[in-house]
Amino acid sequence: MPPTADTAPPPAGRAWLTPNLRTLAGVSLLQDAASEMLYPVLPIFLTVTLGAPAAVVGLVEGVAEGVAALTKLLAGRLSDRYPRKRLIALGYGLAAVGKVLVAVAGAWPVVLAGRGVDRVGKGVRGAPRDALLMVGANPAARGRVFGFHRAADTLGAVVGPAVGLGLFELLDHRLRPLLLVAVVPAVLSVALVAAVREDPRPPLVGARRPRIADPGVLPPRLRRLVVVLGLLSLVNVPDALLLLRAHDLGLSTAGVLAAYVVYNAVYAAAAYPAGALSDRWPRHRVYAAGLVFFAVGFVGLGLTSTPALAFVLLPLYGGFAACTDGVGKAWVASLAPAELQGGAQGLSQAVTGGGVLVAGLWAGAAWHGTGQVPLVVAGALGALAAVGLLVAGRHLEPDA
């Protein structure tokens, strides 16, 4: 089969910062600014404005991630067969619709529906977007590509809550108008997708494209990696519950927003260096370092009774996200066949999203009072996972 835009090696000397990477980084920045203007106040909106119990926060976020997980699996398979740009535009469009539903919700089931539509959009766009990030990029720079994209995405998560904090004060502490404003950057992100480049893939003659469901099509190490990442996600309690914990410690709504801004600033600042490090250092070690940050952040938030420590512990948790999100995608990309990049990313993200669904459900159900027990348990298991990955993770790395 002749090389395609996805598989052809880049010309000698081509920079890793490709036009698609710059455009998709901008798209993600805008969308994440919209999402994160809404996300940190959502637990408070649910529990205070709409009167829902804490278990509903875990249910909403867990179900949202589960919906995204199932959609990612389907979208990953479709992205290896159909134009990816259309799937990306559809995904960001659905996310904008979901934010409108949340903004106008009068009861928590409407918020659940809105988050579900939003996460369907996330699931639809994720795998095709991650595949197009590598168009024209040097495969040796996977960590930098995904790290840069995660940094831009998370910069939106700094801008969004920061703008949200300012608007929260200007709007006399009213949450609903703030949720409506979040729709604006979401719509702008959909418009920017038009600048994404996708070269047509030549049709196969006399054969069909391989699929991730075909027996033996995925390398054994990739299958093992997906299983490991899925198991790790079972303790990755949704961020909404961490923010609810910060609020329960005594932080005001403005304080929760400010702590979330600091968390995302650390994530954004560390995502590219962590990705670049993973191009030079075994990725299982970088990922294990992230799990150490996870353990310290979760156990600390579970045990502390000092509200101000949320401004230290949430940023430490940001180190976990920086060392695992983009690094995990680069890790999957390094093991996946070139013609199945979208399907492999979709499968991995579906499995880990399903794990987060389970984590949200069990943590929400065990949240009695202030949520200390599920956070300490998750942090302790994260520490054990870091040790296990350091000891055996080399078996999940590509052959030298």
C-alpha cells in the first residue's frame, strides 16, 4: 500500500510543530477554556444551586466519562475509515450543544444529559484528532507533539477558570450567566476546525483496511499497555470530586476556581517538558513519576483539614496529569500500527474512560461526609501502581 498522509515519513529537517498541530492546539485551547469555565463550578452548581447530593456529582461525572469511553471506541474505528476532519467538527459541535444544556438546566438530570452530550462530543473528536496531530510530524517527536497539544489544551483550562473567576465577581456571584458565557469559546472552536488539513487516503484495492477487532492485528505489547492503563484508571477519581473536597475543606466558590487555575497552570507548564522527556527516557518511568504526584495529591487532600493546602496539593496533582495524559497517548502511538493509529487511540481512551466511570461511581458512593476515605484509598493504590510500573514497565516499551 502506498504511504498516506498518516504514514509517509516527514521530509528531512521538518519541524515537529506542524500546521495541524498549531491549529488543533488552538481548537483545543478554545474548547477547554469553555469546558473549564464550567467544570470547576459544576459540583457547586449541582449541590448548592440544584440541591443534589454529593453522590450525584460522582454519578454525573462517572456516567459522562463512561459515555465518552464508549463513543471513543466507535470513533477510533471510524477515524481509520472515514474523513477525520468531519468527525472532529462533529465532536466539537456536540460539546457546544452539551454546554448549552448544562447552562439552562433546572434539575440535575438535565445536567447529566448535558454532560453526556458534551462527552459524546469529546469521544467523537478525540481519536481522529490525535491521529491528525501526527500528520507530517517526525515519529521520534511523538512525546513533544502530544505534550505540546496537552499544554495548549490545558492553557485553555487556565484561561477558562481565570476568566470565570473574574466574571463570577462581575456577575454578583451568579453561576448560571457564567455557564452561558462558556458557550462562546466552544462555538469559536468549532469554526477553527475548518483550518485543519487532511489529505485524502487512497482506497484499498482488493482488500479491506485492518480493524482493531481483527485477531492478532494489535501488537501484544499494545494490548498489555491498554490493559494496564485501564487498571490504573480505576482509581482516577474524577476531578469534580477533588474540587468538591476543596469546597468541603472551606474554600469559597472563588477559592475553588483559583485553586483550579493554579492546578491547570502547573499542568500546562509541565505537559510539554514531560512529553519531551518521554522522547528521551522510557515512558513507563515518566508515567510512574506522574503516579507519585497522584498519590501525594490524593492522600494529602484526603488527610488535610487546612483549606490553604488545596493550593499546594491540587497543583501536585497537576504534575500527575502532565506526566500521564500526553505521555500515555504518545506511548500508545509508539506501539500502534501506522494504519490503526485512530483505532488504537480510541481503544485506549475508551478503556481508560470506562475506568474513570467506575472510579466516579465507587468514589461517589463512598463519599460519606467529606470524602476522605476514597481519596486516601485511591492515593495509596496509585503509589503501589507507581512501584509496579517502575519494576515491570520496561516490558511495555517498544523494541529498541
